[in-house]
Amino acid sequence: MKKLISLICILALALACIPAATAEEAAAVPKYVFMFIGDGMGNPQVTATQYYKGAVANPDSEFPVPADLSFTTFPYLGMVTTYDASSFCPDSASTATSIASGEKTLSGVINYDVTLTTPFKLVTEYAKEAGYKIGVISSVSLDHATPAAFYAKQPSRNDYYEIAVQGITGDTVDYLAGGGFKKPTGADAENPQADIMDLAVENGWNIPTTNDEIRALNAESGRVLAINPVLQDSKAIHYEIDRERLAAEGEDVLSLADFVQAGINVLDNENGFFMMCEGGKIDWAGHANDAATSIHETLALSDAVQVAIDFAAEHPDETLIIVTADHETGGMTIGFATTAYDTHFTYLTNQKISFTDFDAVIGQLRDSGATFEDALAQIETYYGLTIEADQDLTLTETETDSLRAAFELSMIPKADRELGAEEALLYGGYEPLSMAVSHIINNKAGLSYTSYAHTGLQIPVYATGVGAEAFSGLYDNTDIFNRTMEVMGLEK
């Protein structure tokens, strides 16, 4: 009888513990959520960056030595499909919509269904209602497709002004930072609408204007609109490869990591925050088939993720970090016909400039009536490609001929060029000489591209922290939203 009573008591104690454990598990939701999106960053971009970093760090190694990025050591890894309602090769608007809302839509659409009549509710809106502060950061313009998907709803991603107005006049975002606005007074220059920056002032945004002011932001700064004081192309922050060159020359240009740190300073509060940060120019470099620039952009995103990792180290039981992409861009491949089973990633260290800044160099050559020899001198300065014999980057006769043909086209004013189908395939609508140079140094390094557009490749999801295990496996990109909602304890 005593044994029976003892057994009953033990069983009762065990049953009494179950509700407590369940309650404890239910309470284990992240207070701080970071979602990083490398636009155009598929497995090829991540892998190439790991190989480049390892090759540069181990130039004398007899064997290939890859290196980790800040997020490739995360304990949980998933893979997601990226197709949208239009195509297996989707665009950023529809894929960002899937991540932000859990719904499929047409390419070019921001958070509306395929009939363009029903808007979707966003993870940021659910999080805001639950008390989180919200941050949206991008290295490209803040009205671009990916950042827009986390605060706006528009039938067309090209409605830049309307997207910006929704973000500035809405109450979802507390920290909006990185690039500027493509159409700050609307699409019609002859009939300008209210300037976005004026609307921001009217709606109570704090707008720092210098690097020091951005770095000094804190929890008392209120709602912050932090646009990089120095922008490059299409109202975006600088390509990392150009920012590094400028930094070496003594210029202080903010990085994506700087904006993440400032965002943490602004958003940290007792209720926590949700921060989305996009490395948008990985995609742009992929469109332009510029491998070195793509790799530096991926490294810049890795540096930005490291800021979140450092923060998580101080909040180990409260933080979730997710790193993913919207799609892959360019069809990057590691391996090229002329290098067979070899790669030469260290060759890419000779490139000191993005295709965008080299376009400006080409413009100067065109304006000055430069010769092909003048162009070759600039190519050697910025890419290391040379006509000097017996060097690692010595140009072959075929490569020199391709550069000469591209140079002749680039020296024609853009308005006067007549490019046929062959030129369109060779240069993808970009500056011919820039593309020819990029393709040559890519191929010498053992890299190539199949497209100037997006591809349908599956893309990775890396996760660490509270609830990170939910992001393992193979699933659709809409489930990034679903799993984030579940881990955060948010209900539709």
C-alpha cells in the first residue's frame, strides 16, 4: 500500500510539472529578431565568397582552404524555393512579398494578391501590434522592392513615390535607413508632389545628416530616417569595393554594418525589435556579372550580420538571427571552360573598382577622345589585366580583341549606339567595356555567369538563436514568414 501511495505521489508530481514546462516553452520567444536578406545571394554567391576569403587568407596553401562568413557557422540551415505566381525565375517584389507576408503574388507586385485587389498583412505589422519596434535597412534605395515589402503595399514596385509615402506617413517603421528615395517628389518632374523629406519632417522623423550624427543615434532619438550622407548610384550606398577604395584614400563612408549598429542603438527597448536588413547590391552586381563586386557585397552583408551576432552575445537567450535571400541573380557558376578544374580566386584581388565606378572612368575616356592604349592603362590600374607577357593576368590575343571591340562601342555616345542581338547577349545592356573587362577577369579566376537576370535556383536560410531550429529543412519561401510568425508567437 505504501508503495502504491508513493507511486501515485510521484506520478502526481510529474503531471504537475507538465503545465509549467509547457508555459516555459511558450514563453521562449525572441525579444530581438534580425532578418538579413542578401538580394540575389544564392548558394553560388555565398560559396564564391567563402572561397575568395579563404584563398586570400591562405595564399601559400598547397590545398584549397575555404573560409567561414559570419553566418555560415550558424547551427541551422534550410533551403527554400523562390518561384512566384508569374515564373520560376521571380523578381524581388514578389519574393520579398512572400517573405514579408507569406503569400505568393505576381512579379513586380508589392504585397497584393494576383488580382491586385487584396493587400496582405505583413510580419512587421503583426510584430508592431505585439509591441516590437520595427527597423528596415537597405543598401539600395529605401523605396526599392525588398525594403518596400516590409512596410508598403502597392500594385507596382515602380510606384516609388507612393511606396515612400506609405513608409513615411505610416506608423509601422521606427527606423528606416541606408539609401535614399528614387522619386522623392513623384514620377512627374513637371508636376512635383510633396517632397518625401518634407513629409518626414511633418510626420516627426528625426533626420540625421552626417556620419557622426548617425553614429550617435540612441534610444532617445525617436523615429529615425537615416540616409547615407554620400550616395552612389540610383540613391544607393556605395558598393563595398568602392567604399573600401575610398576608405583607403582617407574618406569616411558609412557601411551597411554601420546602419545595423545605429539601428540597434535606436530600436533597443524593453519590448524588443524586429529588424530587416537588405544587402541589395549583391543583386545589382549579379545583374552586371561583376563577380568581385558581388563578393565584396556579400562580405559587407557578412559584416552587418556580425554586428547582430555581437549583439546576440549580450542577449543570448533573447535573440533570433535569420539570414537568407530573395532569389539568385546572374546564374553564377564556380568553374569555367578555360580553367577546367582550377580556380584562381586571388586574381580578383586585383580588381579595385565596381562596374559602376568603372563606367565613370569609361565616360572620362570617351569625353577626352582616348585611345585603346589609354583604356588598357586604366584597365590595368583598376583590374590588373595587362598586355605585359608572362603575368598571371596577361591578356590573350582573343581577350585583347574582345576588349578592343567593346572599347569601340563604348566610345560611341550612348544615344548614338546601335547594338544588335549579339551585342545584347555579350553586354546585357550595360557599358560594353565594363562588361568585357568583368567577363575576362571572372573567367581567369574560374567564374562565369549564365544570365543578366534572376534565376530559379533554391536559396539558403541560415538561422541561430531562439527558435532557429524552425528554419531547417526544405520548404517554400512563404514559410519563412510562417515560421518567423510562429517562433515570435504571433498569430494571423
